[in-house]
Amino acid sequence: MISLAGRDIMHAWGKFVFTGVGLGLLIGVTLSMAGIYRGMVDDAKALLDNSGADLWVVQKDTLGPYAEPSSIYEDTWHGLRSIPGVAQAANVTYLTMQVRKDQRDVRAMITGVSAGGPGKPGWPPYLVAGRHITRSHYEAVADIATGFALGDRIQIRRNRYTVVGLTRRMVSSGGDPIIFIPLKDAQEAQFLKDNDVILQQRKRTGENPAFNRPGTPGLLDAIIASQSTNPYVNAVLVKVKDGYGDEAVAESIRRWKRLTAYTRSQMEEILVGKLIATSSKQIGMFLVILSIVSAAIVAFIIYTLTLGKIREIAVLKLIGTRNRTIAAMIMQQAIALGMIGFVVGKITATLLMAPIFPKYVLFEPLDSVRGFAAVVVICILSSLIAIRVALKVDPAEAIGG
Amino acid sequence: MTDKGILIKGLKKRYGKGDTAVDALKGVDMQVSPGEVVGLIGPSGSGKSTLLKCLGAVIEPTEGRMTLGNKVIYDNGWKVNDLRALRRDKIGFIFQAPYLIPFLDVTDNVALLPMLAGKPNADSRKLAVELLQALDVAHRAKAMPSELSGGEQQRVAIARGLVNRPPVILADEPTAPLDSERALAVIRILNHMAHQYETAIIVVTHDEKIIPTFKRIYHIRDGVTYEEAGEGRVFE
């Protein structure tokens, strides 16, 4: 038996391909949405991977440092080092802001890393160009997605930094590229007030008799010094010694230091389950809406194509064609349309949309398989309306009268 | 048991029920022998199409009896289980318009029926080409229907009607869209094929050009048929 669907498609291939391309663009958008979600999850995981930590120690009862503000004293790490099982502990600060270079600015997450070097928690694990930060101030390592180049001078708050190294795939959970700077600079940037406010604060402190006692020299200077420095960090990143369980060490920290400590899996749950939960729900809704629209389009196209063949279907039924042969013809056409659409959609999403999309778009092979299966199922369901119409066609219509 | 020729006795068809019921056929008697081509003539609304649909097993008569050769196919109820197979294997259809399947080439339009009956594709195409040769359209075997003239399309439609060697062919105004010359050519072909394959052919027509070619004519009026001897003229 010949393939009636195949012959019909070959007969009107232009119409089919054109329709398939239109459907493919819609499928391309759907696949891109899935890719954006995967990209967000991957960004979140990249942030955790690149931090080089096993535990995140943050302010008690907060979801910091990424999902909620967290502030802990900068010498907390000393105490953490004494907890059994802690191999390394390093302060870290995070601040998302616009970073200026000449006339343009880039949204980036400024990460303050404590003195040390590669391998210490918080530091970029690898570079693609240049070198790591070696000085205590005004050097930066930037993710290549910032668009900065080696030697560029960038402005963070009032200070200018020289880009000495470039790295790749160092992004925040929101997809913003990371710029690493020395911890002290980052702490200053995080709490820096403008000059007028500082002047007024000093003036007010000086005029306060409690702080400016005639018999206590040096008190005012000490108070002003404490007001103009920031002794807080957002978190301490902890590396656990081999042979110790992450959760056991985290439990010790919670118990003895009255801080909150998250393991890698808990932090992943916070990032994926809470921080990007709303975004993923929005994307999920878009996926549902786009799937419904795709189904409606396929249904409408197949329905229209079937209506255009009512007389031929009547003739086919009159000359003895089985209902299942006619149903198979319509269903195969719907599936063929879906396959054309999927191929066009996949190419469009991968080669045209993803490279120009401002966020990281990650296509996972399993998502493609799922997408293909979904397209086939949608096409099969969409063809049911047309099949119902075709099966209701009275063979007597071929005779007329 | 032969299945050649068709015999109809007291065939009735009523549409609707109660006060709104319409008797489209009020007791049709008809007999067409193998190799014979008869005309079925009647004005609009006389019941021609209803009779054709009953003969074609497309609608069910209300009562009566229909016999294909020695086999009763309807006797106040269908006597065959698979009407679709009956239409495919025992009844050929030729329509007013050729109604060829636009996405199949000429050969496959004809070969489709034996394929549907389960014959291998190669055998089906061989049968189709033989018929196309007999109908003088074999040179268009690979053409698509849209590339054929009206006469060629109708010859392909005739080939499709004949390809399963059905004992009965129902032709519904087969010459309506054709000029006189082509219309008479189609009737010559039908006569030739009826004779060659021992097929009983019923031609429903209004076409004055071809009416003189029938040896027997059934007139149908208000659901009742009247038989009349035709001229049986042969136009060369």
C-alpha cells in the first residue's frame, strides 16, 4: 500500500514546508524558553561550583548570601577554622551593581575575595587570559561576558580598577557576569556612603557630648574610625576536610557558632527552588501557553487541509478505503508537519536565537528528546479533530444528488 | 455461483418518519445483464441519485431485494457484512467529475483500488497500466491528474472504476463535462469494457447526445422506473 500522506505532502510540499517553517519558529521559541530555564539553573549551579566551597556559613536564620541579605563579622572565619573537619574558611562579599567603563556600564556581581590565591574558596578556579589578583587593592578579574578586556580601567563606586585577568562562565544566579576584586575593596564598596553623608555624620558625632568628652582624648577619633569602616562580610565559604561529612560539619557550625550553614545540596535547593522559582514558574507558564498555541495552530492547519480534501475523502471512502487508512493519512500528515516544525525550531533555537539571546541558553539533549515527543503527541492530539471530521464524511457526497 | 449482472426487485427508500416522510423510491425494478450498458434517465428529484446510492451500498434501502449474479446482497436488510469491501470489490463508480485523487499520479489513481484490496503494489500497477493501455491513456501514466485534459481524466476515472473487475459499474453523468465527440468516445469505451469484462453498467444521464446509444433505457419518475427499448445506435 502506498503512503497517501507522503504523496499528499510531496504533492503540496511547498505549502507543507512553509507551514512547517511557521510552526518551527513557534517551536523554536518554545525550545528557547526551555533553554533559558535550563540556563538559569545552570547559572545557579555554576555560581556554586565556581565558589569552590562545600559549606556556606551565613547570618543565623537567613537564606544568604544569594537569596537573602546576610551579614556576619569578618573575623568569624577564625573561629570556623577551629571546628573539626574545616579545611579552609574564607570571607566573601557579593554586591550586584552597574560597573562603568568609559561611557558604558555593565550589570555585574562584584565578588570580594579574601587574600590568598587560586584554590581558596571564592576565587575564580581558572582564567582564560591574564593573571589572578596579586595586590590588595584596585585589581579585578572579570568574566569575559562583561565585555571587558585585559588592561581595561573600570569604575566601581568611587574607585577605579584594572582588569588583570579574564575568566569564563562565572555568573550570578541571575546570569550577571562576576567581577572579582579584593575583599577589602568590596567591603568598602558595599557600605560606602557619599562624601556629604560622611561629613554630616562626623559633624553630628563630634557634636554629641557622649562621644566627644573633654576628659577622654581619642574617643571621638575611635568612634569616627569605627563608623567609616565595614567589618562585615556576607558569608564565609568553607571547604571540608576529606573524611568529614558536609552535613556533620555544618551541624557543628550551627550548634557551636550560632550561625546558619548550608551544604551544597541545601544551597542548590535555595537557588533553584526559591531564588529562581518565580522565573521558572513564569517560563513554565510560557511553555504551557506556547504548547497550547502550537497545538491550536497544528489543529487548525490539519483541519483546514482536511476540509480541502473532503471530496477526495468521500471518494476514497466510497471506493472502499478503510477509516483507519484515512485516519492514518491525516495523523501522519500532522506528525510530518510537527517533525518539519521541530527540525526548523531546533535549528532556529540553536543557531539563531541562543547566540543573540542576552541570557545563557542551555539546550540539553534530553530536553530535545522530550520536546520532540511533546511535539509528536501534540500533533497526534491536534489531528483528532480533523480525523473526526474526515470519518464523518458521507461517501454519498461523492455521488452528489 | 456467479456474481455477474444485477437484479433489483421492489426497491423502496423512505427518508424521514411520520408526516414528514418522503418516499424517494416507491418500488424500483431493474435488471442489467453482464456486458450490458443501460441508461437511467429522469428529471431532477425523480430518485436517480437515491437509486444510485442504494445500488452503490452507500445508503440502505427501506425494503426490496438486490441480487448480484446469484448472490443476494439486500433482502429487506443487507445480506453482506462488509459494505466497504462490497463497494471496493463488486461495484465500480464513475462520477460526473472524474474526482481523481490529486496527489496520486495516473497509475496510482487506478492502482489504488487493488492496493486497498490487498494486492501487492507491483501487481496493482501492472493491472492499472494494462487498463490505461486499453483506454489509450497509458502515455500519461506518470502524469498528475491536473496535467490531463477532461477526456483523459474521465478515461482514467473509467479505468479506476474497472480495475477491480467489478460485476457492476455505476456511472453518474459520466459525460456531462465532455463535448459530443468525447462523450460518445466514453460511451464507446464503456460498451467495449462491458463486453470485454462482462460488466453490467448503469449510466445515469441527462445527456441527449448519448441517450440514443443505449439499447435499453430505464426512465425514473417519482421513484418508479419504467423500462423502454433504446435505439442502440453506434456512433463511430
